[in-house]
Amino acid sequence: MNANLNSEVSKADANADANADANADAIADPIPKKGGIDRRHFLKVSGTASAGMSLGFFLPERAHAADTPQLNVWIEIEPNNTILIRYARAEMGQGSMTSAPMMIAEELEADWKKVRVEYATAHENLRTKRAYGDMASVGSRTIRHSQEYLRKAGATAREMLIVAAAQKWNVPASECKASLSRVTHAPSKRSLTYGQLAVDAAKLEAPKTVQLKDPKNWTLIGKSIPRVDIPEIVLGQRSYGIDTQLPGMLHAAVAACPVFNGKVKSLDASKVENRRGIVKVLNMGEFVAVVADNWWRAKEALREVSVEWDVGEHGTLTSAAIMAHFKAGMEQSELAVARNDGNTVEALSKSAKVVEADYFTPYLAHATMEPMVCTAWLQGDKLEVWSSTQNPEATLAVSAATAGVPQANVKVHPVQLGGGLGRKSPQDFTRQAVMIAKAMSGKPVKMLWSREEEIQHGLYRPASLMRFKGGLNANGKVEALHIRVSAPSILATLLKLPLPRGVDGQAVASFNDHPYDIPNTLVDYAQRNTNVPVGFWRTVGHSQNPFGRECFIDELALAAGKDPVAFRLDMLPNNEKSKRDRSILEAVTKAAGWGSQLPNGVFRGVAETEGYGSWTACVCEVSVNAKNEVKIHRVVIGIDPGYAVNPDNIVAQFQGSVVHGLTAIFWGENTIKEGRVEQSNFHDYRMMRLNEMPKVEVVIAPTGGFWGGVGEPAQAPLAPALVNAISAAMGKRIRSLPLKNHGLTLKVS
Amino acid sequence: MNSQHEVMKLESRVRRTALRSLLLAGFAMPWLFGRVVHAQRMNSGSLLSLNDMVQPIVKGAILLNKDLQIEAPLLADNGSLVPIQIQVQSPMSAQDHVTHIYLLSQRNPVTQMAVFQLGPWNGRAEVSTRVRLAGTQEVVALARLSNGEFRYKQMEIIVTESACVDAS
């Protein structure tokens, strides 16, 4: 690794960069923004930084510095002591644009007040052979998968700054301390700012190994730091993908075949072709696009383009047929085995009491606040893309392949996402936008989906049918548990991955790895794919399977005549495997006052789950009135993420997860009729309203020693805890979602 | 030349390459070595060494890292359809030509992804195809020459992971 860079090279690089980008600006200058990622400002900074310092941890290509005009990967320090930290993932509201740079700043001993965060880009990552590593914001893994290299990057820079100061003062480095962007030599009472040291530090060889701080000495990690994007969001200055504006930009509205995987048979655009503002009507085979001078004209015209679709053989598919398909999966002879402890079938046959139940969760569209949007501009063999993407590298790959240009010719400009929820990681929409840009070559085109398109062409959370059989012995101990899942596979159909032993890990998540001490456990899986495309809906398998698992555990507790919390704790030995399940369950039930007297008619429910490297638990208190209105009195929900990097952001993620989760639990359902999704907009795919939102009490109980995710885990325990409480209140077991299908509504608080 | 010795050297090269890609990725891909608790479920299988990949075919014959070119995208948005093109420098004469081109995967359940039979009638030793890749890995193109020697080239292809899979 060769991370040092002398200022002369920096300067040359910065100039080269400025020239290259100035040329790019001449052809592709977005309308200047008031804030956010402003390229001109970035250039200025790059220029001034030539007098400053660039420290990168991973600069494997530095031997070719002349080809590397970009100063560096993670850290730049300006003479005025401003520290620029790069962020290499997407920001869609999850807050890691703040918490990931906190990792670097912590070890750098940076004064956070003078830290500025800017996006790294996918094209820069490609050019530097992935100096920034993985850029995807998926799987709640930004922090847990990058914390180590980010902290090392910060620590490396810190050590170089300390050595630079020590050399200047001719004192041992061990006598110097770094704190708040300043190196101090206490014995001689001298100190210098990072801005003053940066040039010299950048000339030093990067240390090969660095000592990371002991968590007990952290000054930034663990503090509630306001998100860096808050000011721009509050002032309406944040630039989302949907806000992209380019000179001479055209707008496209699209419609794919209402029956999935159908094709355009013929189209007649004569009614709209000569309308004001309509530029072109495109038959793209898989979809139709109207390109116009503004989006509304494009969208309105699209309604009047007469399209005959070839719906193939799937035009008669219904939800009932899909359910029959899943039920047949329950009876099929060959099943993939995900877990097989002991001899479950035999143990069940010998059980004193056997409890059986089927649970069902429906297809769900994501309904991100910002529908799919991507702007693409193909000029010759150069392509620029502004896509609301959770994975800029995938965007780059898809864009290059679709346009037929080399990957090195593609620029993916980072934009904030108006929500992602897992829908914006697959790149179907980017592909469409680039296809349109190719057809309109030379002009920038912004393609935006309508809400209807978004709900009717989702990559849905798979519907899933789950069958549980539990065997209790005479003392009420669970001896055997058999869980069978009949559901589509996301990995096999969307990603076309080979499934190890035929098991899709997401379809059986929280079953194959349940923490309970049950000697005989069998989990098997019938892969039942349909023509309805499935994808990653925030929390994925953990958004639905824990509903079945933790509700069924309550059914077993009821059959055993035991308190649901005591019943669970009895099955969670205090060993390494289960200790965190146990500790989060104890922390949350204690915060909720489990066991204390409740007012008449109010009932509690509990659930405990694990996923994305974290442990979660939830207690809900509800009452249900004679009109079947559910009043949620309390939601107490907690997490053990190992380390709580930014506690206020965890609270925000949990509150957001409860909004998202309750929406799905009460109303979320996509049904299929004549091969198409019946719902189309918020009138029939209802979102939760502000006055329906209960107060959320978040318990953050980090036990340290590991790094868990935060963006997704909260949804896992919410549905079962809530439904357990509702079932207790009604004296009737609810085994399918959404609750509206049971006549239940959420009472306005 | 001692071909076994050559392969040993190559293998250490692969190790170095793997190590380097680990560094490049900034430790973002600990699953590359498949030994971390948070194993990524997106990737199936474990990574083979170069030796494991090629020796069932090469069987100790002379193997050199030269004369091949692989053209493929560095990034693939998913592994289900990755275009790949192989060129071998060869006169393709009756005396001196490429007889086979093998495409080998470091991670797929089936290592030998494709075999192409060629002869002087082809004129050029060039093939293009599409392969499925079960995750980020080194892909090896291996050419068998009419004199019984082998040539190879390797390339890392990154399969981006657009998936909220729970990696715990």
C-alpha cells in the first residue's frame, strides 16, 4: 500500500481533474443547486486541497498517481482545518451518510463540527479498482460491513498527522496526542491543527498497522449526532433523484404490460403524436414510453396511446390460484431441507400435545415516496446517469450494458433517494431509462414512473404460506417443531442464483436459525414461484417469517398454560448462542413493565427476533373495541446492535420502521386478478396516516463486541408482538395479514 | 520447464491477487475467504485455488500465463448473465493451433462453465459467450494448444449485490 502523496503530485492531479471536469461541465452542467453535491464547489475544494492533505487507506493504484487525478479516497484536509470525508454508499433516509463518516472521524480524532461529507461515485470506484469497496446500501450492512476499513482509514490518517507534528517539533510521536483536529505535545505545550499539518503528513508513508481505539474511549461513536443532511432537507435544498434538472432535458412516462412479463403486440399513438409537447412515442418491446417536454404531458398522452399487449400465458392468474399453488407446495413430496435437528416427525408423533397452524403473509409493493426515477444522457459513447439507486455500481453496470458503451465511459452521479426500501437495488428502472436515452440519443431524458406503475410493477415481497407443528411434552416443554414454508424464491427468480440444497435462505429466515432450545426441529421449503416478480422488501424474510414464528410460539405458550415471556426465556438457555436473544427480551420486557397490572381491556403481546446481525424484541399494548377498532396504547421496541453508533438515528430508524410495519400489518396487500396487480394507488394501497401513529418507545441495549444492522431489524418483532396482543384482546388467534382482512382497523389516537 | 513448479508459482499469484482484491475492497468482502461469521449468502460455494481449477484439465502439462485476453465487464449487476469474450494469440495453422478453450469458475457449483473445441478451420481463436456467476470471483480462461501445452488468463469479475439479504 502506498498511501502517501506529495503535494506536487496532488497539485498536478488536482489540475488534471479540474480540466477534465471543467470539460465535462461544459456539456453536462446540472442546474446549480443551492446546496448538496455541487460539482463546481467540489472542484474548488479539490483545487485548494492540493495545498492540503489527502489521506486514503486504500490506494493500491497510487504507483500510477499520474493517472489518478482524484486526490484520494476517504479523507481530505484543507488548510482551514475543514475535513472532507467521503461516503461511498447511498443515502435514502437511513442516516448512514452520517454514521459511516463518524467511523472515520472517530479514529481520525476529527472535530466533527468541521467535517463535511461528500459522496464518492461509482465511476471513481471503478476507475480506482474499487478503492471504496462495496457501494450498495442493502441488507442493513453499511456500518457492519464497512466499519473496520473506515475506522482504519481514520486511524491511519491520525497516525500520519501525529508523526508529522512530532517530526516538526523533533519529539517522540508517543508524546503527542491527537484530539479535535489538533495534535498536541503536552510536555512543551505546543499544538498544531490538522490543517497546518496536512501537507507534511501527506508526504509520510502510511503506517502498515494501526491501533483502533478501545470502544470505551470513543468520543463520537455512541453519541447522537444530527444527520448531516437535515439542514438541506428542512430547507428543501436536498436534491433527490426526482429533482434532477438538465438543460434541454426531456421527460418520459412509461407503461409496462399490466400482466408481468408481457410484451407490446402493437401500438397506435396517432391520437397523441401531434399533441403539443409530445416528442416521441416509443415501442420498447417490453414497455411503451412517451417522451415529451414535460412529464405531465408525457403521462397524460400515455393514457391515450392505444396498446395491444401480448400477455402470454399468464393473463388468467389469480390470488386464489397462487394460494392453491402454495397449498400444493405444502403437500409436495420432495422438499428442500433447511434445518434438521433430531427426529422431528417421530418426536411429534410421541408428543403429549400437538399444536398446528397455518400462517400467511401477502405480496407487498414497496410504495417508496419517490417512485422509480432515473435520468440518463447518452452522448456518442459517453453516458451519464442520475438514478435513485441503492447500488450505484449495479447502476453503472446495467447502464453500460444497456447503452452498449464501455463501463469506463459511464458516470453515475449520486443523488439522494426518496426512499428505497429495497426496491431501488435491482436496476430494472435504470435499464428502462437508458433504453429511452439511447432512443433519444444526444438528449438528456428523465424517466419517472407513475405511482400506478410503481405499485403494479413492483418486485414484491413474496407472499408466503407457513405451516407450523409444535409438540409439547406433559410438562409443557416444546420437544419438536416442524416449520414448512411454501413460497417463491427471490434468489432463484430475481437473481437467478443457484440455491444451496434448494433452500432460499430468505424464505426460511428466522426458522432455520431460530434460537430456541427445541431438540427436534425440522424446517423444509417448497419453492413455489409464480409469474409475480418478487424482490427485496425492507427486512425481506424477517419482515414476514417472525410473524409466523413468534405468533406460533405464543400459541404453544397458551397450550402449555405459560406466560409468553417466561415460556420464551425457558427456551433460551443463557449460552453463547441465545444470550443476546435473552438479554434483549429481558431489556424490552422490563422497559415495558411486563407482568404489571394493565387497565381493563388492555392486553400485551411480545416477540423476540434476530436478524441483520442484531437482536430485537417488542412489546405492544392494545385494546380492541366492539367495532373491531384496535387502539395501540404502547409500542416498546428494542435492539441490541452490538454498538449503537448514532442512538438518535437508531430511534429514527425504529420509528420509521413502525410506520412502515404498521402500514403493512393493517393494510398492506397486493392481490392478483387476470394476471395483474389489482391495487394501483394510495386509495387501495393504503398508507398509515399521521394521526394513526402511536408513540414508539425505543430501547437501545447494546452489549458490545459486534456490529449489527439497524435499518431493517425493527420490523421483525413488530408484527408478531402486535398480533399477539390483538389475539389476546380478541380471544381469537389471527394468523394472516393484513389485519383489514379480519375486519380490524386502527383507531385514530 | 517444470510445469508443476510453474503452477505452484501461479497459485501463489492467485493468493496474492485474492489478497490484493481483499485490500482493494477495503475488507468489504471478508466472505471472499468464506470464513467469517457473517458469511454472505448471496455467494454460494467456496473459492477454489487456481490449481484446483485448472489441474483436472492441465494434468501437469506446461501452463503459462500468456497469449490470452479476456474481455468482460469488471462489474456485473447480477451474475445471471455476464458476457465474456476470449481471444488467444495463435496462428491457428495445422501445426500450431488452439484445440480447446475452457472457461472456469472459481465459485460456481460447476467449475467448468464452458468448453469450446477449435481447430485450424476456425481461422481465429476467439469465442464469446455469456456465463452465470455465483458471486464475485476470478474467472479463468484456459486454452489447450495443439502441442499439448496450456495458456491461461484470469480476471476478477465483481458481481454487485443488490440484495437486502440478511448476511447474519
